[in-house]
Amino acid sequence: MKRNLITLVLCAFAFGLGVGFNNIAFSDIDTSKIAYVNVNKLITGSKTIKQAQSAREKQTTEMLKWYDSASDEIQKQETKEKRDALIKKYEAQLTQKKKTIKDAYSKEISQADSQMDTVIAQKAKELGYSVVFRSDSVLFGGTDITAQVLPLVK
């Protein structure tokens, strides 16, 4: 009888301990607020990105004008050796011009992207959201905070 009583007490204690831990585990559930942002709208509304695109278009137009004048100069050469030498020279210059345009654009876009990330994170924290997704990765749920973030994007 004494042995059964001890077994019963131990089982009751173990059951109570398990229920207690279970309650603690469920009481610590994170009630995260989830938001999403339409990144395409932010990109479209970004003045920095528009300026970078405009600068790239201008540089590309200037490069095409340069290319036309280089082609004309190559065509004016009388010997094949002179043409080949000019082609080689202008190909190197063209490669350098393309790289310069690409690097400048990439730098501007990278800075704009970093600024957008910072703005989104700050606004999400201000509004009490702990998780923010891109809108194209959300099937349902969450809150759209694009309208609150858009005026802050430069």
C-alpha cells in the first residue's frame, strides 16, 4: 500500500510538473505583428532611383554619340592596319565607358536600396511590426504598410 501511495504521489507530481511547463511554454508564444511592403511601388516612387536611371540614360546616349563618331573615324582610315589599330583602341575605350556607367549606376542603386531597407525597418518598428515581407511573397495575412513607408523613401 505504501509503495502504491508513493507511486501515485510521484505520478501526480510529474503530471503537475508537465502541465506547469506546458503552460509556461504556451504563455511565451510570440504574438508578432506581420506587415508587408510593395517594393515595386517604393522603387517607382524613389527620386534617387529615378535620378540614377536618368543619369544612366544620359551617359548611354553620350556613349552612343561617341561610338558613332568613332565608327566614322574608323571608316575614314585608308589601310586595314590603321583601322584595326583604331578598332582595338576604341574597343578598349568602349569597355571602360560601359564599366564606368555600370559601376556608377550600381553604386546609386545600392545606396537607394540600403536607404529603403533602413526606412522600412524604422517605420515597421515605429508601427510595432516585428516582421516585414515583400508583398509579392505574401499569400494572405499581414498588413500593407507601403503607404506609410512611401513618403519616407528618397
